[in-house]
Amino acid sequence: MSITIKDLTENKVWLAPLAGITDNSFRSICKECGADVVVSEMISADGLLHNRDRSLEYARFDDEQRPYGIQLFGSDPEVFKNAVKIALTKKPDFIDINMGCPVKKVIKHSAGSALMTEPDVAAEIVSVTKKILIPHNIPLSVKFRSGWDMFSINSLEFGRNMQNAGADMICLHPRTRGQMFSGKSNWDLITELKKEVSIPVIGNGDIITINDMIAMYERTGCDSVMIGRGVIGKPWFFTQIQSYLSSGDIRQITTEEKLKIINRHMELMISNKGERQAIFEMRTHFSHYTKGLRGSAHIRNRINKLHETDKILLLVEELFKANKI
Ligand SMILES: Cc1cc2nc3c(=O)[nH]c(=O)nc-3n(C[C@H](O)[C@H](O)[C@H](O)COP(=O)(O)O)c2cc1C
């Protein structure tokens, strides 16, 4: 049975696509902690055509993660036609198009947030993608920013265009490309977008606490929320959210629970990539898990020199217990 748009957008908590973070293991751990909807890291549409197997690796996922979306970036509607077909071989529940990425290596190819300056091309990409998805009954979402810079904020018009071109749902991270990740996201633009379009709107940007999430829903009227940096090194934030949504209480996650999640993350990484690669890739995550803890710099240095999973996990445990968190 295919996933409905309601399944994806009715008061759902999304894990944001995060390049370098939301790989198969991190998505699994977030799902186990309580994320409702997860998305792949951004995958190049051109890459899917020219380096198919390597690009599809980023789209690998386990069935338990469903509903799961594949996010594509690119700038050529013709390329999208073929790239989407290749992405569909992985059988995702939806396709998401990245029109918000601000990084140079993406925008220099007129992709990501650069598409906000080319609304006709953006609409064409959505339209050709939608045509391919319709027979498969697979929804399409578009994720974008408030605009290119403070002089060209166009998220309302852009969102309306995306809806008219065939998007089934849209996600707004209301910062301009020029802002990158600085300052605060302007949630008022989400409120206005929600009034502007009839398709579901997913609110994104600066949700770090449960109160932020409540405020995002209340202030913007968005249909669902998406969380990125708030769960990096803290996938148990999803556990807290689900517990709040079911009981109304904000509960603390114990040290034991956190350690269990970190151990599980390591276990998933090993099963996905083998121990050697897992130890290497988990260094980034350990640095997030231990950020701000007393003595963490020293422990991170030691972790980065170790090649045995047990020793690494023991160090993390010692650090967490020493910090009594
Ligand atoms: C490390 C990192 C990687 C990101 N990678 C992607 C990506 O691949 N695709 C995308 O659409 N957005 C990406 N983003 C943007 C996030 O999905 C999200 O829109 C942004 O971080 C704002 O949400 P937050 O305040 O909850 O983090 C990335 C952000 C960060 C910090």
C-alpha cells in the first residue's frame, strides 16, 4: 500500500536531510528514537546518471525507516527525468527536491537555492518529476529557503509556483541563501506561506527544544515540523518529542538511555559499513555526542586514535558518567 500525503504531513516530525550526517545508520537510529519521516542526504541528479552505483549508495535504506524519501538536487529538467527513474529503483515512499542548499559547489551548477532565482526552471523540474511519479502514486515534496538574499525574498510566490507545478507538499527553511545558517529563521514567512498555498507545509528552522516545536506549530499553523541541527548528536530529542506528544510531559533522557542509543548507532554503522569504516565515520558523530561535555576534547582525541569499538564505547561511557548527564 502506498503512503498518502496525510501519512507524511499530518502532525509529523521529520528528520531533515543533512549531508554527511543522515546516512542509513543515522536515519535508522532517528527512526528508532521516534522520527516519523526520514529523508536521504541530498543526492546529485547528475551523479545518478553518471555514477549510478556510487550515488545510489546514498539512497540505501532499511524498510523499517519507512516512510522514507530520496532527496535529489540538480538544475536540468532533462537530467531529472532520468535521475528520478533511477531513484525509483530504490522504491522510496516519496521524492524530495532540494531547492535550498546554499553551498558553493551546488549553486555554481545552478542547483539548490540557485533555483530560487530561476523559478521557471524550478517549476519545470517539478513538473517533469511529477509526471514520472504520478503512475507510481508517489508524492513529491520541494524544500526551499526564503529566497536568494534579503533583497529577493520570494518564498510565497515560489511556494505557489511549486504547488502549481505539481508539488504535493513543501518545506520552508526561512533563511535566505545569503544568510547560510546565521541569524534566526523568519518563521513569519512560514505563517504566510501556509496561508498562501493549499498543499501541506512543513516548517523548518531552529527547532532545538520541545518549546520551539510547540511555538513553530502555534505561530505558523504548519502541518508538520522538520528538525535538523537539533538532533545532530542528540537523536533522543525525537524520543522526548514523542513522549511529549503522547503524555504532555517533557521527560529527561537518562545517561543509560543515551549510551544505549549511541551503542546502537555504532552497531548499525558497523553492520552497514564494516567496523573499520564505521570507526572512522563515527568520529564525526562522537564529536557531536560529546560536544560541550567536560573533558570531551581530550576524550575525542583519544577516540580518534583508537581502532577497537569496545574501547571507544567505554571512553564515551566514562565521559557521560563523569559528566553525570
Ligand atoms: C550539516 C548540514 C547538512 C545539510 N544537508 C542538507 C541536505 O543535504 N539537503 C537539504 O535540503 N538541506 C540540508 N541542510 C539543511 C537542513 O536540512 C535544514 O534545512 C537546516 O539545517 C535548518 O533546520 P535546523 O535549524 O533544524 O537545522 C543541511 C544542514 C546542515 C547543518
